[in-house]
Amino acid sequence: MAHVTYRIVEHDGGWAYTSGGTYSETFATHDDAKAAAVRVAREQRVPDETAAIEYETADGKWVTESADGHDRPSTDVEG
């Protein structure tokens, strides 16, 4: 099972949460950023429907796969 950690950090004159090198929007306070990260972490764990996904690989080939909507990551928030 995959694991996703959201970290609360100072960003762009305020606070944001980050994961995998991507930042959220900027929040005025640490508490606002943490509340948003907690909400997003909860949403990541919610099962969804299994669906077909299609994407292009770096070498230009198209791949179709089934994404299991019940294979959700564990999550946590730090900071």
C-alpha cells in the first residue's frame, strides 16, 4: 500500500502543505494550512469506483489500465 505524507511548511509569505514536491495554495496561518492538509489526507483514503485509465508513456506508447478505486494510500500530516 502506498503512503502519502503532507508536510506543513512556510511558503510564499504564508503557509502551505506539500507532498511529492508539489505545494498547495498559500494559507494565511499555519492552522489553516494544517486543517486543509488534514482534509485532503482524509479525502485520499476514501474509496472510489474502479475505472479504466489511459496514459501515454515517455516513449509515446498508449497504455490502458484498470485503476482499483479501493486501493487507497495511507496518509498522515506532519507539522
